Amino acid sequence: MALKINPLDDRVVVTPLEAEEKTAGGIVLPDAAKEKPQQGKVVATGPGRMLDSGDRASVALKKGDVVVYGKYSGADVKVDGNEYKILRESEILAKFA
């Protein structure tokens, strides 16, 4: 099924990965104690930001990349029951190799 969100400029649409349910020591965390996920999978990218010359700078990410972003970065959006996060490319801190 096609994604109904088309990001503009240098924006990236990410599906957040699930928060950890257990600590490293094996303690099960209740929902209230779980931290917001800071990792996600890229599902769509915009065409890139417009440069002063009129050209577009390409986005360094592609669909399927797993990325790390700041805890309070971007905008949370819900479409057809699925949760997405829309971020500027500059808000993404790193991508996993």
C-alpha cells in the first residue's frame, strides 16, 4: 500500500521503532516507565532543500535507512492508525550502517 504522506523539501518521514520492554538486567518495564523511542526507519524522503542557485540539495537518506534522532525532534503524525514522525534532515543525528 502506498504511503499517503509526501514530505516536502528536506523533510523525512520515519516510523519510530518500538521502545525497549526490558532493561539490560532483565527487568520488565511498565508502559509509564518506557522512554520515547529515538530510533526509526525511513519510509519517505522529500526532494531536498532548495539552494540559492535554484538547484536542489539531495537528501543523504533513503527509504529503509535506520536513523537516530533527538528525543523531542520533529512532529508526530498519525495516518490510517499508523504513527509517523516527520523530521528535517538536519534533526537526524545519525544513520546505522
